[in-house]
Amino acid sequence: LLGISAQKDQEISVFTGVFIIVWFGSAVVTINAKLLGGTVSFFQSVCVLGYYIFPLVIVAFIAIFVKKVIIRLPLVVFAFLWSSWASINFLSSSHLSNRRALAVYPLFLFYFAIGWM
């Protein structure tokens, strides 16, 4: 979706950049949770974090048609909060109760970077 609004010669670069950021960010968040003692498997966490990006994908689709920042900004904030809330609930189920803040910080950075795009 982000490649649609890019220039014709930059579509592949935009897709590659988004793909790498999503995979690398999911991997970092997952490795962080595993190192903190989480009980979730690597591929399960990467897949679930990918599903939680969906609200941000919806906002990216809306942004194709709506160019006003005053409308897009609240939508991005809402999608960021929705994705973060769902992911926090997922990480809470992996037995990180006393280290929850250490696991949530990279998660916020991950979704913030995706929302910023």
C-alpha cells in the first residue's frame, strides 16, 4: 500500500524497505521477549505481531485517498494504540509479568516506526 503512493521507480525500494522493517522489527521484539524469559515460540510471535499490524495497514489504505494530515494523524494514533494494546495482551500471556515494561518498549518503537511511514 505504501508503494502505491511512491514514485514509479521507487515502488520496489519502498516495498523492500517496509518488508525488511516489519520482519526485522518483529524478530527483534520476539528475541527480546525470549531473552526476558517469555514462553512464546519465535515463529508464533513473528506471525502474531504481523497480524497486529493490520490496523496500521487499514490506515495506510485510507491514506491513499485522504491527503489531509488533520484526518490521517488521529487515525494513525488510534491504529498505533490498537496494535500496541493487542500486542501487550499477547506478550502478557507469555509470562513476562515482572519484566513487562522491558518487553513493551521495543514493541512501541516497532509500531511507532511502522505508523510513521
